Amino acid sequence: MAETSDYLTVREVADLLRLKERKVYDLVKEGRIPCLKVTGKWLFPRARVEQWIAAGRPAESPAPAAMSARPGIVAGSRDPWLDWCIAESGCGLATRGGGSLVGLDAVLKGEALAAGLHLLDPASGDYNQPYVAGRDGTDGLVLVEWARREQGLVLPPGNPLGIAGVADLVAKRARVAQRPATAGAAVLLQSLLALEGRSVTDLTLVDPPHATGFELGLAVLDGRADAGLATRAVARRLHLDFLPLRWERFDLLLPRRDWFEPPFQTLLRFARSGVAQAKAADLSGYDLSGHGMVWWNGA
């Protein structure tokens, strides 16, 4: 007897529902069927799809199940497009910052429903999985891509110091606005400096550390700092110059079961809407081609 997979393909779902595959893709686009994207392919949790069918939901949203006993908070790194989507979607989630590492710990301790992460592992060049895999408390968690973002140096209009890279932060004795050590931006800055044979201790840092990239940008705009690491979206909102350095992957870490519950399905459905896609384009510095892709799946 052939082994039954826990996940169905588009064709298998179409056969099960007696629909054309195109209609299945319509259900996916509208957020009306439990699904997830893995390495560019849509998969459908068999058990959730069967529950969905049994509840008579083919024309409605997925039937809710009991959510995990976690507060409805997205902790960790803050992202302008994510914050906007949460506020505008009516999903009922709240945000709490603190940086990627703080958010990771909050999820592992059950103090948050999800965390925004953009943690570069210098050894592998990979994002987020090396910080999550093998940790206690990760059973049933998933890393789902929210967006790719462009990170770089935010600079005063006109770039008066003529900064052309991170090495110039040291060479030109720029006053550098900083993020807490728990922030993904701080991890990235350390890695970029190491590639130049430098370290954070070589910088002229401006105290105190800023809780968000937007606050860091304000320090540059107000003349309290000459440069800092943040996203292109921050530079655009504050009309600052921007020196692009690299693209990074911003993921959400959360329990697998909660990805299929109303709060996140509402958020996901809204993020795929035309208005949300237009907002990301307006903010600038986003690549949404991998939005919803699963990068890591806890046992």
C-alpha cells in the first residue's frame, strides 16, 4: 500500500474537490484554503483540508481551530510593510519590538505568537535557520518568508562625508547611529565590517542604541549621527540618502498550526491584495517574489 503524504499537491486537491487546478489556485490567491508555499510549490496540509471540507468551507474561509495559548503578538524585528499590513488588515495582531534575537526568545518561551527575524549567519551566508534549528522549544515552529529587503547605510541628504562603504565609516570618523546587539541590523553590520577587516569597536558610535531602524534614521536626519544601517524603506520615508549594501530575507517564526488560523490567514490574504502590494512598492526596497515560502519546518 502506498504511503499517504501529510501534504497534498495542487492536482490532488483539484481531484479531491472535483475542481480544475486553476480554481484551486484561485482559492489560494483569495486565502480561502489552508496552504503553504515550499520551495516555490503550493502544498496543502491533508488534515486541515479534510477539516475544511467537512466544515463545508469550500466557499468560505478555513474553519478555525483552537489557537495555541500565546498572546497575539508579533515580536522581534520591526518591518515597515509588516507593521502597515498588520494595522490595515484587521487581523487583530499586535506588534512588539526588541530586535530579532529578543523576538526569537519570546517565541521559544511562549511569550509571543510570532517573531520577525533577519539574522545573518556569517559562516553559511544563510538567514535565520542557523539561529533556530537545534534550539529547544522549536517543535512545530516554521520559518515563513515575509519579504526580501534592501539594507544599506542611511546618510544625510547629499552624503556630505562622501561615504562609499562601511570602511569609510572608520576612515572618515563618521558618527554612527547604532542598533541594540539583539537586532538583526547589528548582526549584519558586524559581518560587513569583518569583511573589511574591521569591527564595531573601530566605529565612533553614538549612544544610546536605537530601538528601530526608523528611530536610527531620525538620528541621521536630525544631525545627531552621520550614518547608520537601516532599510531603503526607512531612507525613503525620511528623505535620506541611501547606500545599498545587500538584500536580506525577513522571515516570520511562528507555530505551524497558527499560520492557518484566522489572524495570520487574514494578514496573508491582505498582504496579497493589490493595495498591500502597491504599498510595498511605494515604500521601496522590497522583493515579494518569495512571500509565503517556508524555509524551515520544525519536527
